[in-house]
Amino acid sequence: DIQMTQSPSTLSASVGDRVTITCRASQSISSWLAWYQQKPRKAPKLLISKASSLESGVPSRFSGSGSGTEFTLTISSLQPDDFATYYCQQYKSYPYTFGQGTKLEIK
Amino acid sequence: QVQLQESGPGLVRPSQTLSLTCTVSGGSISSGAYYWSWIRQRPGKGLEWIGYIYYSGTTYYNPSLESRVTISRDTSKNQFSLKLSSVTAADTAIYYCARRWTVAGFFDFWGQGTMVTVSS
């Protein structure tokens, strides 16, 4: 299985900050990576697919980059609604696997 | 817009079989464009993909669960289902059903999730 490792596990930041979350794959997954946002007691919401393609309706302050084994999710200016847990997911090969999550907290 | 809704018992006894159903509205599971999946989230853990079913009945399971998992569908009811046998406390989780395109492996629509506790 391809292991996905996110860092940091927890990130404390303030409204207006620029934040970056990293996701590393245990082997190359090309650009077959998605990012999700999950709020408490809610299902994950797809933000980005194919490493950098923003889903319709997702604010442009979210961006994704990377290929191969290293990927980043950047939020350019944190808004109150962005405090949540973020997961990456590889879909290069089965079984599809997720990172362990990064919890974005209010500082 | 497609909506998915999980249903089933919230409590299952150890060694028994967990059974959940996902009802899809706003779209058809008979569409050849999608795979219909189950994903779970154990307490304090990340997300784990369980498997999928295609409209034709073709299934694919996570090898870590394959010996205990069965996913089936009822196209007349626009539903698909999950059965997980011989459950233990380690199967306690929120279970989500989700949709993905056949041409892409990300999950674009999810159900709200249903909590299943395995306990005697």
C-alpha cells in the first residue's frame, strides 16, 4: 500500500495567516492526489483533485501543488470557516489511502 | 445534485455482521460513469477506503478487509450496501458512502456518515 504522511498533525494559526500543509507519499503517485476538508460531525468535502485542480465553488484562497511524492495545500489568507481538519488522498493505485489528517486550529 | 444517505444499526455485537445501506438520490447508481464506495473513519484515526461497486455488480475491496467485506447493489431501489462480517471493537467507526468517477479516484460526493459501535 502507498503510505501518505501529512505534516504537521496540528497547526495553530490566526485569521489572515498563510498556511501550508504537506503530504508525502511513500512512492511516486504522479499528480493523483486529492485534498479534503472535514469539519466536526461532517463528511469530508473535496477541495482539490489532481494535486492542483480546484473544485467548483471552493474559494481561490485554497491552492494545491506538487507531484511525485511531495504535495502541499496552501491557504493564502485564513478565514474563520477554514478551521477544520484536512486530509490528502492518493488515487494512483489501490487500495486508495489517506493521510492521517492535519487539524488546523485557531491560535 | 446527487445526495447519499447511509442507514443501518448503530450497534452491532462482536462476531456479528455489520450491515449498512446507502440510498442515492438525484442520480442513478446505474450510471456507468461512477463507482459507489464505502469509506470508514475509526475514532481518532484517519480515513480508510473499504471498497466499491460498479453498476454492473463488479466490486473491488481493500485487501485488508477483503475476507470480511461484501458490497452489493439494488438498482431498483437505487441503493448499495455494505456487509462486514465477524466484527470486533476495531470495526467501530463512522461509515460513509461516497461516489467517485470511474475516470478519477477522488470522492466528490459523500453521505453524512453513520456511526457504528461494536459492543456487547
